[in-house]
Amino acid sequence: MTTPHRQFFVHESSYVDEGCEIGDGTKIWHFSHVMSGAVIGRHCNIGQNVVISPGVRIGNNVKIQNNVSVYTGVVLDDDVFCGPSMVFTNVTNPRSHVPRKDEFRETIVGRGATLGANSTVVCGHRIGRYAFVGAGAVVTRDVPDYALVVGNPARLAGWMCECGVKLRVPAGARYRVSCTACHLEYAFDPTGGLVRSAVVKR
């Protein structure tokens, strides 16, 4: 590990290879393995039986639940939540007898996004900021900011607030919607996506 003064917790059953960077306040629980070259930010929580592969970049305050493998090519921004047993990939056409380490495709997960339990993210796609991938969904294309996607393949099923509550979008709404829980306001952009408004409704 390259951290000179250890300010994080690693359970005695886990392995952290030399050459990692781990931020203060991060906790790595039972039977996990952080491989050389991985970078993990501050105040992260890495659950049981998690593998963090070489070159992975993880931001601050990321929560990775049990039984998740984060493969080379994956980048998790701050505040990302990875649900139990969700799956990343990094090759689109794997064969056991064909080496494809030079063909890894990048997957970027934006700030605050949630990846539900048992969901699968096929590599080469971007999960937008504060997007919400439902449990068991299979992501085969980019997911817009604040989008809720469900199913196999994952399809747009609504929009989510930063606080994690589904937004109520009236039929025909074109301009603004607000969260009934925290009152943040959002505006639809010209592409049909959602952006957070600077106005906060009280």
C-alpha cells in the first residue's frame, strides 16, 4: 500500500496488495481483495467478498455491498452505491481461450448513482449522475443523469431525485418538476433528459 500512515480499516481476512491508494476513513470488510494499482477514496465502505481489480478508480463515500467484483476499466465517482451481487463486465465478447486484456472497455458510473442488487452493467457504457438502476436490471446502453431504468434490457421507467425518491412527472410536463420529499427542482433539457435547477422550492 502506498498510504504512509494507515488511516483506514482492513479486516484481517482481507488482502490489500502493495501499490494501492486508500483514503482515510475507508473500511474494507471480510474476505475482500484490493489489487495493486487500485485507488479508493475517503470514507468508502467495501463489503464482504469484494474484489477491486488493478487500475480501478473509486471516489469518496462509495458503498460497495457484498459479492461485487469491480473490474479493470470501471470508474466510480463520489457517492456511488453498488448493491449486493451486482455485476460489472469489461469485455463484450469473452472467450476463455482468447486473451483480450488489451480490449477492456471502460465503464463510468457518475456521482450519486445507485446500481441495484443483482443488476448487471455491460461494459463500455456510462451511468449518469444520480441515475438509479433497478434491482436485476441489465444495462446495455448509456443511462442519462437522474434516470430510473429497470428490466432486461434496462429501459427508462421514470426519473429520480438526488435524495432517492422517484419524481412525479405530470403527463405532458415539459419544463420543471419538483421532488415531493426534499423539494429540489429539476428542468427538462432539450434532449429530453433532466438537469437540476438552481431554484430550490420550499
